[in-house]
Amino acid sequence: MATEKIAITVDKTTLAEVDRCVKDGRFPNRSRAVQFALADMLARQKRRRLIDQLRKLDRAEEQALADEQLKGEPPWPEY
């Protein structure tokens, strides 16, 4: 994966926690710790957006649309 350097500013407490994670071997260095944190944050945001969009759906309307699509189709076989 291609990477780019950036400069960030963090408070001393956060940096101390990152350094502790590096010292404990959870990450090889500060950079990887920040990369992991950003990737995790972006993944959570993506899931959150999906959940928010799903909440906007009207269940009754979606069910009616699904049922409408099945009109005239043979029933599904019993299992």
C-alpha cells in the first residue's frame, strides 16, 4: 500500500498512551498505531452510515414492495 507522510498534533496524554502501546508490542511504532486508529475510525463511520440509512427505511413500505415483486411467481417449495 502506498503511504504518505503527514504531521499531526496530539496531547501529551494521548501520545503517552500510544507510546505505551508501542512499548507493549501492540504496534511496531507510533505511525502504525495512528494508521490502525484511523482505519478503525473510518470503518466504524462506514458501518454507522449504513445503519443510519437502514433506519430511514419504512419496513411496511419495503415489505409491500417485496410482496409486489412476488405476485404471479410460483410459491417457494417447502423445506
